[in-house]
Amino acid sequence: MVEVLRSVAEINDIQHRGASDEEMREIAQRAGMDPRGMAGYYAANLLEKRDDGLRWVSGPGHDRLGRLLALSGVVILGSPAAGDAGPPSATACHPATQPEDHS
């Protein structure tokens, strides 16, 4: 589910357009699904197909994606879950800057 919602949201948010039929087939394959299995995403109101035939993540779909990412420990910067946190500092992730464990 994360792969499907994340992939469609990326097309929507970064490219500012909906996902095409071909892109939805590719997304389903990456997620290990038969493209016909995507119907449940529409029935659950996680994805919507607009009049132009392109797919978008719905409001509830964005909420679900946020919860799934939170469960996996991923925070999307700029999302309400990120709060006022900016990008991580260079020292926060670099192993050479972490204190040594002397236990």
C-alpha cells in the first residue's frame, strides 16, 4: 500500500499531474500487484480517477500514507507530522560525528 500511495503522490506532488494508465500498471507491478487489484484503492477512497482519466491520491489517501510512513518512522518534511523540524543537520546522520559507545 505504501508503494502505491507514495508513487502516485510523488507524481501528483512533484510533477503536478495525475498518474496515467501506464504509470498505474507500472506502480502495481512494483508493488507486486495485478493492476486489477487497484480497484480496492478507489473503493476505499484512497485514490480517485478524475474526469481526464488521470489518478490522484485523495485526501483520505494522503492521511493513510502519512500514517503508514509514521509507522515506518519516515517523516516527510513540510508535512504536519514534521512540525517545525527542518532538514536534518549534516552531523545528525554522519557516523563520524556520533559519540562512541564505551560500555
